[in-house]
Amino acid sequence: MSKISKLFKGSSSSSSSSSSKSKHHHRSRAGPSPQEALHRLRETEEMLTKKQDYLEKRIEQEIMTAKKHGTKNKRAALQALKRKKRFEQQLTQIDGTLSTIEFQREALENSHTNTEVLKNMGFAAKAMKEVHQNMDLGKIDDLMQDITEQQDVAQEISDAISRPFGKTFDEDELLAELEELEQQDQEDTMKSMGGLPSVPNVKLPSSRPSQRTTTKKRVEEDEDDMRMLTSWAT
């Protein structure tokens, strides 16, 4: 092989390797961002919407042309109707394309939103991890125990402050004393009104005879009965 051929071969191989590297570098480049893709989709929607307006106007024009010629010029009228049909087909295709683009745009927006949410949640998780790294669970337990002890001390202080001073008295004794005072008050009221009426000293007859008198009377009656029986016998 000649030196020239080797030179050309080497240059071609180097150029091919450089081109392959550039292609690899181009492929390894990151894809479009969600914002760029959404911008492209909105531009496409705008373009297709304008195309819809144009086709609708053309359809109206072709209808007017067909009406204008009518049966007088069937060939021109039929051509206008054929163009109208083609425009209607294009309009139907654009409607389907817009529906697909709208679905894709909504999916991209949702995925972008989910990505942002996950990103923020990950950021918050890292922040929490950073905060928890500076915490010692043993110190937290000690702190909670100290808080509980201080709460108990505060409760004891509240109980001591609310406890009444001085000697406590028995409520039963106080009620008995109150009854005595009320009774004394009633007696004083009766005295002020002249006192109670006097009790008569005459002994009232007993409404019921005593047991001894009843027994004596029965003995006397029995003796009388015996005398009568003796006199009848003689």
C-alpha cells in the first residue's frame, strides 16, 4: 500500500471516528425540558387552530361557488363540492390531531407537576434528615423526662398555693352548734311572747283502771257467787 493511500485511509478513519464521536455526543445530550415541549405543543395547537379557521372559510366559499353555478354549470359546481369535501376531511383530521395534542399536553403538564412535587418532597426529606442528624435520641428522652418532672413540680406548687391556711374545722361539729343556736333562738322568741301556758296541778282521773283494782273486784264477785250458791243449796 502506498503512503498516499495510507494517508487518505488514516484521514478517513480519523474523520469517521470524529464524526462518530460527535454523533455520540449529540445523542448523549439531554432531551428537551418539559417547558420547551409544552411551548412547542402550544405553538402547534395555535397553528392547527389557524388552519381550522382557514378551512372553515374555504368550505363556506366552495358552498357559495356551488350554489352560484348550480345546474347551469354542473362541472364547476361539482368541483366546488369536491373541494369542500376535501377541506372537511382535513378539518376532521385536524380535530383529531388537536385532541391528541391536548391529551399529550395535559399528560406532560401532569408529569411536570408530579416531578416538581417529588423534587420538593425530596428536598424536604433531605432537610428533615439534616435536622435529625443533629438530634440525639438519648438527649430527647432526658429532655422529655425533665419536662415531666417540671410539670409535676408545677402541679405541686399549684396545689400548695390553692390549699387554705389556718386550722380546719369539722363540719359535723359546726352543724351541731348551728342547731343549738337555732334552738336557743326559738326559746328566746317564746320567752319574748310570754312563755308557754302553765300546766294544771289537778290530777286527772285515769281513763283506765289499774290492774290491781280490777283483780280485787273480780275476787269480790266470785265470793258473792259462792254465797248465792250456798244459800240455794240449803
